[in-house]
Amino acid sequence: MRIITSGTAQIVPEEGLRKKLERGVPLNIKLGVDPTSPDLHLGHAVPLRKMRQFQDLGHKVTLIIGNGTALIGDPSGKNSTRPQLSSEQIEANAETYVSQAMKILDPEKTTIVHNADWILSLDLKGLLELCSKFTVARILERDDFTKRYQSQTPIALHEFLYPVMQAYDSTVIKADVEMGGTDQLFNLLAGRELMEKMGMEPQVALTMPLLEGTDGVRKMSKSYGNYVGLTDAPADAFGKIMSIPDEMIGKYYRLASTLSVDEVDAIDAALADGSADPYELKRALAVNIVDAYHGAGAGEEAKAAFDRVFKQDELPEDIAEVHVDLTPNAEGLVYLAGVLKEAGLAPSAGEARRLIDGGGVKIDQQPVAPKSYNVDPALLHAGAVLQVGKRKFARLA
């Protein structure tokens, strides 16, 4: 029980889980994922890590690919209706999701099912029977629905079906425990409710906390630019992890590393009594996570590359080559801000100018002076290396 509860946010009801475990029979642990995006990050991996702990303890894991529920779109935490994806997008994303998830789960101990197999085969009679188990008042208890209803923000009728369909998944696979993020609690409890109304033993709802991104403030998200992708290049992933605030070290070890609960407890204790070196702990964390997704030894290679750039002020060995427009302007100078944008080192010319003014841009390891938005073409020769910040590089073709 100690391993299972480590890092969890809520277990509803905890006594129910304890009773299930006391039977000594492997439990069926459910995680449903809607393949709405092809790329996973460490935040997505948090419940998968807990699933792996269940597997290592001898329990069964069922990973539900929500190619049926994805057609509806999960309204959890949303203040507007999600755009609906095509079946082709969903299937392409699902294939990528599974390949990345299997870097964490044991493939031989994982059952993968697709909920379109039973959701799309429901006839009207079956759908009406399911919907009759829930009231509109119950569905409107969702915080996000309540806020949208009170603010007169549109709620599409099909969105009401989402928690019903997710609950139906639990009855089909006979889940003992369903996992999700804290934003999924309503959906998980809907599964308990439906199972009870159908005369089944209700599942236990187990939620995991949302992992803050590298900024240590907002939840990890591609839209915030604070994510560590599971498919990020080893050097990029290493550098991103090294940038997390010291106060996030313990949480990242607990939720994102492969270390045992005892090892993480020891790290927490060392951080609490001041005997740990946060910098070295971050280096070890980065090695662990890079190894987990890129294979043993990849972490040490990424650490060596990181040291070459950050400690020895050397350039990375694998700088991407870019082709950009270097046509001089009327004054015979090249607009550097535009070059940085075109090279993919800045999202816009305006942001590139801000980076130049902040002293964050180098050409061939030489800092570019503030306000130097236009530069001598001779500086931008073939082979010149552009650098933005500590981790972004490009070599001119």
C-alpha cells in the first residue's frame, strides 16, 4: 500500500482499495487516454509511472485508447467546446501514443484495448439505457460545466456524454481501480456510480497530481513551452531538466523518475535536512530520465554534452544546419532578428529583438550587443554558429 499511495493526490475510497488488495488477487488497473496529440511529455507520463508500479507489484493493467471518447472530446478543465478530431487524426495519434507509453509500461503485462470497439457499436436503445443512469443535475455538478452554464458559455449536448462513455468503459473492462489526473476525478467517480447502478463492485478512483513544467509554476504543457517531451533529443531533455527550480526536485523524482519509493524518500530527507546538493541531484535526475526514454548510457552522454556547453563553453557536436535569407538591406546590413526567426531560434522577430537586447544572442560564441538588430553580412558566413540562450544553436549553411 505504501508504494501505491506514494505521490498520489486522492484515493476514493482508500479503504475500498485496501479491501481489494487484502483479497490477494491481482487487480485490474485502468487508465484511459484520448489520443488527441501525438507527442507525450513527462506530465502525461505521471499516471503511466504509477501504472508501472502496479505492474511490478503483480497487478494487471488495461490501457484504454479512447478512439471512441476522443470523438466527443474530454471537457475536463475546458471553458469551451473542444474541436472534434477526425478518425484519421485519432488513429495516427494513438499509434504514436502506444509506442511512447511502452517505454514506461511492461508490454508483456499490458492489455491494450480501444473503446471505439464498444462505444461505436452502441445502438440508440443501449445509449438511452446508459444515459438514464445519470441526471442532468449530476452532470452539471462538474465544476467546468457549472462555470460555463453560469457564464452562459455554450455547452454542446454531446459533451454531456463524455463522463457517461468513460464510465461505460469501466463497466466493460470490469475495472478495480481507475487512474487519472486530479482534473479527472469527476469522470472517475462517474465510473463508480455507473458500476454500482449496474450491480457491479465499484472501482476505486486514484488520481495523480499534475506535474508543473520546467518553470515550476504552471502545469507542464506544450502550449506553455515548459515541457520535457518523451521524444526530445537527449541533450535537450537533459538541459530542460537542469532548468527546473530546486524546489521541484523532490516532486520530479517522485513522479517522473524510475527510482524506488525508498530511494525517493531518502532524497526528500536529504533535501529537508540540507545534506543534499540540489545541483548534483538535478544532474542525477536528468541522467535517470534520459536513460528511461533513450536507453542506458544516453543520460551520461547527454550530461557530457551539457558540460561541454555550460561548463567548458564549447559548442555542441550536433548543431543543425539551416538555410536562411541573408540578403543585405539598403544599408548593406542583414536583419539579424529576421535571421533568428527564420532559423527557428526565436518565435518572432520581435522576440528576437528582445533576446538581442537582453544579451542572450551570440554569433560564433561572441555576444551580440543590445540594439544590434542589423549586422555586417561578414559575421553571418557559411558555418557561422548562431546561439540563443544556453540551449538553442543553429549553423548557417
